[in-house]
Amino acid sequence: MDPSPNPFNRDCPTRQLLDRIGDQWTVLIVGALAEGPLRFTEVGKRVDGISQKVLTQTLRSLVRDGLLTRTAYPVIPPRVEYALTPLGRDLAEPLDMLDRWARGHMAEVERARDAYDRENTSVSA
Amino acid sequence: MDPSPNPFNRDCPTRQLLDRIGDQWTVLIVGALAEGPLRFTEVGKRVDGISQKVLTQTLRSLVRDGLLTRTAYPVIPPRVEYALTPLGRDLAEPLDMLDRWARGHMAEVERARDAYDRENTSVSA
């Protein structure tokens, strides 16, 4: 039995944590909150195209994981704000690297896909 | 229209790329290959619990994206080896940070979950 956390083992809880933190919605929500606290609707606007349901579920999971705080202000209309915890701010750094990698290498990936698709078409033709 | 790649926009191709590179299987497969080329069955052994189907699909996607090479050796029995391309090696670094983050903060996340679950139980009790 491996005593240290290792996501290569299917039963290690780090496997599921890796799945959570690498999730596109996590990357985008944590990225949006890295600039400061946001209200529920503001997060939804920043993360274009996320459904209300997925936004609600992802925010709840991130609060439960200790990455975000959820603060409800007793005002009318109700105001709920989300903010990164220190643990969430710590995660923001590797996630930002992932975001920047995707932005910085999109053109290379698209060229690779075009080459692959051309080759596979010519083989089957 | 935003001229620069931005995964916060739902129609930007970086959104889908972010989803691909943050995927747990991508993180683990690229991590396994960071140590050197591996045969199909060896990758499957390193990434404990991955199904044959998901392994096949993920490897094919990573080859198409230009992150891996697939080399078939004309021997009997057939031998197929996967290796990181320079682009894949470049991605290995941020993915390794994600892996290490999950290993290094699992205990904190578990404490946060326990606290959240206790609080939610006491509220509904």
C-alpha cells in the first residue's frame, strides 16, 4: 500500500481532487475570482455559457472543498458574494498556468489537428 | 469581437482545449510519459483504473492535438509506443503543478469538506 497521496492509484482521493481542480469550470471560476470577490450573477457573466445549474453545483463544491467562501448579506434583494480563500488563491496560480498554456498554444494545437486530419483522410481515401 | 484567445468566451476554441488539457486522464497520461516513451499496455498499467476505451480515445486525441507521437513498430507481436512531442513536454510542466497541488493539499481539502458537512448537518438537524 502506498502511504503517500498518488492520483495514479484509482482509489486515492487525489484522483477525484485532480478531476475537480482541472475541470474547465473550476479553472474559469477560480480565474474570475482571482481578481476579487463576485456576486453569483457576476460569476455567471464572466464564465460565458455556463448553465445556472452547473454554476450552482460548481460553486457549492468549491465552497465545500475550502477553495471559496460564500457570504450572504442580509439585504433586500439578497446579495451573495463568492471569494477565494487562501487555499483557493494558492490553487489560482497553477490554474492560471493552464489557462495561459491553452491561450498560448492554441494555434500550434490547431495546426497539429489539421495535419492529423489531412493525413487520416488521405490514408482512408 | 475579442481578437485574442480567451477561454472565458464560450465560442473560443481555447475553452475546449482547456477542458482537454485539464482532464484527469490527460494529466495522468502526460505525467506517465514525462518519464519516457511507453507502450499502450504500459500506459494503462501506470494510469490505474482507466478503461481500454477511454485510454484509446484519450491517446488518439492527444496524438491529434500534437501532444504525443504514436509509433508502430513492424514486429510480431505488433508494438506501438507513445511519447511526448516537444509541445507535450511543454504541457507536462503545468500539469505536473496540478498533480503536485492535488497531492500537497488533499489533507486541507478533506478537513474543509468535513467542516462543511458537519455544519450542514447541524443546520438541517
